[in-house]
Amino acid sequence: MGKIRLSKEFFNIIKKLSTISKAKETVFFKANGRTRITIPNMSLFTHLSACEDDFYIEDDMVFLSSLTEFIKYAETVGYPDKPGDISVIQETSTTGRTYETIKFISKKVICRSMTADPSCFTKMDSKVPCERNEDKIPLLATIRLGTDELVSINDNLRLVPGCNFISLLINDTSVILYMLGKGRQQITQTIDELSTRIENDNNVSIAYKDGKRRMFISNYFILLKGFGLEYDTEIRNFKTAKDDVMMLKSFSTINGVNPENPITIYVGAMESEAASIANYDIIQ
């Protein structure tokens, strides 16, 4: 049981994350000298890390049942401008029951939120993303996704109602996105070739052999835009026992209390299962 502290910069980031990801269950944890937060999701994996100046927890791990609730209660006790105290604590109710709560305290208000049941989480929920220079998964292409590019992608997504998935194609020089709406609307968008680098032509050819399509949830690009940042994005492809799977990995940083030790943001996604793309019929 122990204290939780967040800088104004880090609090504003997780507030934005909660809004755009509609996050519920969340894990705060320590690893490799930094304090971290992951947002478990069936389609996306979002991971933030910071030094203790920006994000501190006294315990090794804290399980939240609702990040949105955590943020609202923190705001009630003065965050981010005049922060009150936040701590994880065991308390006894009037009927003698013991609860593990997250307690938010200001001079006038006390809020309590129940911690989540740890058994509801898996080891993946506290996984630390692999450092880019240590990643062994074959790299197909890298993209520098700027804010203008992400705004353009999101503007186009709004023009194709019901586009829950984007088909991604890599050719010899570029990365192309295909967006298909429920009413057969279609938009094709090529990522700026000056921001794209094809790393391995041979692996790209293998990844798309037999006309294979690669589909990713469109919320990936919505989430990236929501932070208002630029990203170095990697497209990687790894072999499984039965098939191969393509992944998107986006990395960015934002200054916190100490500019020499910035807050890092990672958003990853795996391609959707084949069942999701059975009827994805596009025009090339």
C-alpha cells in the first residue's frame, strides 16, 4: 500500500488517453527503472512510461478498475494544478469488511475507488514493449507519421462510414491504406513516400504472397492522432506455428518535468484475424 504521484504533464497525457481510448481496466507498474501504464485491449496495446519525477507509485503494481474514474476523482481533489494526495490503502468498513481502495484526499473532499481484481489481468497487461534496437522481429518498413498525415487519414476515415478496418499494402516504394465504408465507399491513401522507407523488399514480397491482405483496426490511427504527436512507426512481420502476423509499432515522446528524461508513448497493433476480412472487397 502506498502513494501515487503524477506530474501535470503526465496527468494531462493519461487524461487524453482515457478520452480517446475509452480505457477501463488499467495497470500501473514499475519496470526497468521507470513507472509505466498499460491499456489492455483486444486490438491495441498502449504503453506509457515515465521517470519518477512525472509518475511515481510506491507499490510495484496497482490495478485500476477504471482509468476514467481515477482521472475524475483526481480532478475532484485538485489535479492537475493543485494536486491532493492519492494512495492505495486497505480500509475496514462499518460492517467489518476489508477493502483495498485508491483514496483521493483534498482539504474538503475524500474520494474512494476500489482497486481491480488482479486475477482479471494477464502477464501481457504488464508487458514492457521491446526496445527498438533490440527487436528481433523482421522489419518490413518504417514510416514517419506526422501530425498532418494523421489528420489527413482521420479526415478520410470520416468520409467512409463504418470503416472499422484499414487494409494496408506495402509495395516497392510506399505504404498504401485502403478504407472501405459500409455503403461500398472507398478511399485509397498513400503515405508520403518521403516519410517512408522500405527496409526489406524480399520480406515484403513474402508477407504478401498469394495475394494476402493485411488488415488493421482503424482505431489505431484515431488513437495516434488523439495525442497530437509525431511518430516513428515500424511495420514488422513475424512467423507463427501456422502462419505469419504483421504488426504496427508506433513510438513517440513528450517532455515532462525533466526534458532529458521524457515521457515515452508506444502504441502497437496486430493485424486482424482472417475472419474479419472475409468480405473486405476493395477495388485496386
